[in-house]
Amino acid sequence: MTLKESALVAPDTASLPQPAEQPHRATAWPAARTTAAEAGAAARTGQLGAGARGPLTVPLGAALGRVLAGPLLALTDLPSFDTSAMDGWAVAGTGPWTLREEGAVLAGHAPAAVLADGEAVRIATGARVPTGTTAVIRSEHSQHSEHSEHSQHSERLLHALREVRPGQDIRPRGQECRSGDQLLPAGSVVTPAVLGLAAAAGYDTLPVVPRPRVEILVLGDELLTTGLPHEGLIRDALGPMLGPWLEALGAEVLATRRIGDDAEELYAAVTGSTADLLITTGGTAAGPVDHLHRVLDAAGATLLVDGVKVRPGHPMLLARLAGGAEPRHLVGLPGNPLAAVSGLLTLAEPLLAALAGAPREPRHAPGVPVQDEVQGHPHDTRLVPVVRRADRVVPLHYNGPAMLRGIAAADGLAVVPPGGARPGQALEILGLPWPTEAGDAPAQGACFT
């Protein structure tokens, strides 16, 4: 069914007066983030439909950044046998000890024989200690001597330079874990350290939560993909930015499509997508070519958030789409670049985190003092690009809705409450999903307010 067939074709909006801003309809910024997270969690657990996709099993090398679909259980004792914690000498009983003539016990090689009382043998870090070993003496804590008995036989003896305690410098079997122990709970993010732990525990693959599938629809007749802006046309800044940003948030970006100011084409794209989340840019307000609300209504979508009390980005929206075997959502971002970033952090990030089964820990540091006064909006929250300077954050200039110069140099965005913030006031800081400069020198190109 097309948009026209839905019998919901709007009149010529260009000839109609534009509605005045209605801040009472908008959702408060913290509540909007909570709504987005709850929508993602509900879709993840299948409360709204047939349920989310099942877990995937991927090789260790493909698991980095994913979320564990189940607990990580130890497949073996760690270590799986008693091992030497140091390079030195494995000794049995009390000293001095007679040194064995055969070679050292090395990692990856089984000891040749049982160590008899009063004997010592050289051993490498990580090697399996011989049966009968009392302790390991570090090389630097020992010395050798020659001992002759009846002048017929000469032995090399090992002497300890420090007290020897039973079990010293031996990692006993199961010291870190026993087979079946839970090493990490489901929902843990797979970091490089987790990969190392999984490999040590015997895993070749890991069960992970599927990445949320995202499709990006960049709207507007005025957008250029190459060259300089000219004759009323501007470069598309959001197309190149949103895909990598969403991938950094853990999404699988299926496609970035460009659609003109055409309601029929937008309706077909929205109703035909199989993505878990659709991201649109522009068209969220009430201008003559802002078709998104009308398209969502025709598609039977449910608006969960229709405007947020935040600057920039207040016309953003969140909708639950109708149809399909699995719950799907749409986040409508404003068309101005920094306003779109605001929408990403406000609605898309918490929704994606919940869809991916990630722990609901905010990607921000609460309570960081701001160095300078920050002008606020009388009624709405403001998101302002900042850089860290020691124990404070400094607001950056170029923070208008259409500007990216500030956020490109930023370490995060400060959450400024209605009315603004005074110098020294602690502000919540939204982090960015990539490494940022946080030194004492200004970021290259940074301009401060």
C-alpha cells in the first residue's frame, strides 16, 4: 500500500500557517532517554512481538565489542595444573638440595620424573612443577656450591638465600577458577581482556547478542555528496558521520540511503525496511516538506517521544513501527548536524544499548565541575561540547545547532540544566564512543567560550 492508498494524504502544508512551538508536548530530556532505553529493552525481551533474534556464535576474533549472550563459564581449572610462577628451581623437602644433572623443566613439557626429597631441578615460568615439589626458589634468591663426599664424588648443591615456605611461587591448580565457575555474567561487553580470559578458559567461539541492525535515511533535496556548496545546495554532513558513529555504538549499519523531500518515497522506505532501528535525518518539524509525522501516522506507527526538552535537537522523535515479526523502531533526528548528534545521544544510544543487551551503565562521568559559566535555556536542557582540563571541563564555542566544529574537537557534551550553569558547578558529561584527547593542551582547532 502506498501513502496515497492509505487515504491519509495531507493538504498542501506550504499554504498553512506553521504551528507555534509547544514545549508542553515535549518530553523532559532524562525521561526521553529512559523511554528510549525501555523501548529497546522491551524489544530485546520480545515483550512487543515474537521476540528478538537468538544469540550468535562467533570466533573469538570476531567477538570484540560484542555483548555476551550467556555467562562465561570456565571449561577447565585455571591453571589446569600446578605451575611455576617464576624462573628458578623446583625443590623437594628442606635444603640444601642436590641439583639434578638433566635439563630444566620448560613450559609445554612434562617433567621427566618425580622430584625426590632433597633434590632440585631448574624450572621455567609457566612450566608444570614435578610431582613432589615443595616450593619454587627464584634464581636470584639462590646460590650454588660444590660438595665432595670421600673425595670420590662431587655434587652441586643449591642453597636458599631466603626462607623457603611450602608452596611459594607455585600457582596451584584451580587458583583462578575451577571448571564450571562463572567468570563473567551474560551482558558483559567483550573487551580485549575478556578475549584473553575466554581463550585461557578454553573457548574457541563465544555466544554473543546480535548487533542491532540499523538503516539510515538521509532526507532532503538540498544535499550534495561531493564538491562545494553552491546555489542553495549544501554538503551532506550526516551521511558520512552517522554510519561510523552508530557502528561505534555497537550497531550493524545495513545501509545509508539518501531520499529527497518526497513523502511517497519516505513511506516506502519506512514500511519496507527490515532493520531493527531506522534513523532518519530532518523532516521532524512542521515545515512544508517535513513529511515524517504524516508518514509515521500512515504507517500505523506509535509515537513514544514527540519532541524533547533539549537544545539543540528538540524536534527529535522516537516511534515504534507497526508490522513485522520483531519489534522495530525509528529515531527521527533533526536535520541540523549538532542537533542530530543531540538526538543520537538522547534517543539512539540508550535504545541501541538496550537492544544489544549491554549493561545500563551510562557512557558519561557525573559531577565534573565546569570551568566557565554556561548560558542555559529558560526551560530546556542544553547539550554543550566540552573538553577536559585536569579536573574540570571547558565549554567550547561553535555549539550552534548547525555547527560541527565544536563537537569535532570535544571530549564530550556537558548536560546543562535549564537556566544554565555557574563556574564550578558539577555537570553530567556525556562521553563519545571513541578515544578523545583529555590532556592539558587545547585540542587542535578548539575555540573556547
